[in-house]
Amino acid sequence: MCFIDEIYSRRQIQEMLGGGSVIFLPNKNGIVTCACLDPNLNICNIDNQLRILVAEGKGTRRAANLLINEPNKSTPIRIFIKRDVAAFQYIGKFVVTEYTENIKEINLFCDDLKLEHNRIMAILMTKISD
């Protein structure tokens, strides 16, 4: 069980939820178990909706595809935000509401936020689960 605002190590997250301890969308048996996000790399918070930035890379894109193609898309995932080396704060359960690989949308989004977008291949939009 995870508690809001508590800090967990990647090892603790892996032991509680399963999946790998390195990838930002750990998965087990083809199901994403949570998201471990670095605010400097792959997350933006806009109007209380988290945008997960999916960078290029075989494992990264595969994990994002697992998440958007899960049979029960309304199942929330737990999201942890990196606060320090090996320290991830649990912020709650979120559901994916939208997904885009449209390069024009990605470029506009990144330009608006002054983000470097040459490595971003997709954006997952999420909202807090009820």
C-alpha cells in the first residue's frame, strides 16, 4: 500500500508493485504497474493534469504503448515523482485520458513550455483518479 506524499526508493516501489527498477513506466506481465517520473525529464503539470513526456527509446515507447493499450484503460496507475536520488514521492493514482504521437502537437506543446522537443516522441495526458 502506498501513502500520499510518502517517499519510497525504487527498490521499495519494485517490491510493492512489481516491474523493473530503472524504466520510468515499470511493467510486469505486460501491464504497467506505476510511473516513476523525473520532473526534469518526463513530466509537466498543467491545470492539475500531468503530461508524461515519452522520449525516444525502444523500452520507453514500448512501456507507453503497454499503458495505452491495456484492456482496462480506466484502471488508474500510481504515480511517483523523483524528489532526490533514489527518493520518489507518491502523489496518487491517475488515469490516462489522451495520448498523442502527432509531431505537430508535440512541437506546439513543447514550444509553449519552452521545452527541448527533439527527443520527445509522444505525450500521455493523465488526470487524477476519482
